Amino acid sequence: MSARDRIREYFEKNIGKVINTREIREVAGINDYARRIRELRDEEGMQIKTHIDRSDLKPGEYLLESLVRLPVIARNVSPQLRMDILERNGFTCQLCGAGAGDRDPWNPNRKIRLHIDHIIPLSQGGLNTKENLRVVCSACNQAKSNIQPPSESARNILIRIRRMPRSVKKEIYEALKRSFSD
Ligand SMILES: [Zn+2]
């Protein structure tokens, strides 16, 4: 059993419970457990959350929220291909227009990250070709997996607003704020 297997098993046994680095280091038997956790998240789609994702967690604490796996993004896409796709798509999500570092509209504690997404999933015969790859942000990717789905109409409106100039966004924001002030 590899360190990664042991960490995976430990998380799955302690689903919904806060786990700290001391426990993980003990289970894994290695110091480089952080990389293994990243692999479980990025390569296996495990929903292991940290203080970056949830304000109720402290640094060094982890929590597996659910056994449901998120769709895995960009496996086997080389750094060069990834950069080509990012450049082609203007470093913006092709579903909503968000850029890296924008605030996640569904989770204010989190910033948007950009992923490379397969238009036709690998599991359905899609290929790692430029034609089959696009930039999708972490919020849209999560919505795709139906974990925290925002309503369809809210999403459609947000997509349009995000593509507008900042000054127009601000006008919309101010108008909405006024309409809620009572
Ligand atoms: Zn998006």
C-alpha cells in the first residue's frame, strides 16, 4: 500500500471529520504528505477541503466533505499544451468569462482558479487535442459536477455581466444594492 493509498483510506474512514497534519503524517509515514493530498484532489477529484476552502478550518486542517468525486481536470495535458489553451482562450473561463484570482461568486472565501477542461470527457472517448480542450474556471467546474449548482438563470445573467466592462459591472452592483437596501 502506497502512502497515497493510506491517506486516501484514512480520509474515507473519517469523512466529514476534521483531520490534522499530525494524523496524516502518521498515517502516511512520509513527510511529503501535502503533495499526496494535492494528487488526491487534482488527479482523483477527492473533495478534501482546507482553510482556503472553508473558513471553519484552520491552517493544517483537512476535511473530506463527501465521497462524491469531482470531475478530474486536465490529466495528461502537458504544461505546453495547457499554456497554449490558456493563451488561445485569453486566460478566461469559456463558460462564464471569469479570470484567475477573481472572487468565486458561490464561495466568497475562495478565489477562482482556471482549469483545462475536456469538452468531450476522456471517459467518453474525448482526446487531449487542442480542439477538445478549453479553459473552465473552478466555479463552473464545480457547478458542472452538480455539487453546488447555481440556478440556471443566475448563471446565464452572471455570464453576461462578467463579460461587461468594470464600469458597467459597478453600475449593476450599485443598482442591485439600492434595490435591496429596504
Ligand atoms: Zn466559469
